Amino acid sequence: MSQSNTLNVQILDKEYCIACPPDERVNLESAARYLDSKMREIRSSGKVIGADRVAVMAALNITHDLLHKQERQDQDSSSTRERVRELLERVDRALTSDPLTTDQRQGEV
């Protein structure tokens, strides 16, 4: 594997060499910083001891946040679809209930 396809990241004072396509380097660096931050936060709370346990707790917290955000996004999308559907129905009702033809409307202008 060429050196350009690997990235060294530091997480909780430990260095990891990770295979990474060049176009994903920035995202992976960002993810590593985020994970490091979460793990440090958990470790500093003093409630979890051991790097493995800190990593598992960080993974659980991050996964929980991700699933919660996806659920909210799904609800927002559903709400938006329903709102658009309601607006389309109103437009359809308005167009079908107007007895004036296009020619008559133009004459009123």
C-alpha cells in the first residue's frame, strides 16, 4: 500500500495508521478528532476506566446521537412530504373549483 493511501491519526494518545483514499483524508481526520474528543470527555469524567471501555462508551454515545438525528430527519422529511401533499391538494381544489375559464380571467385584468 502506498504512503499516499494511509493516514496517521492520534486518538487518546495512541497513533493509528489507517488506509484512506486521498479524497477522504479530510473527513477521516475530522472523524478521528471527534472520536478523540469524545473519548477524552468520557475518560475525564472518571466514571469509565480503561481505554477499551472508554472506546466502547464513546462508540455507543456517537451511535446513539447518529440514530437519534436520523430519526428526527426521517420525521422532518415525513412532515415536509405531508405538508407538500396538503398544499398540492389545496392548489388542485382551487383550480378545479374556479368556474372562470382562462379567457374570462384574462378579460378581468
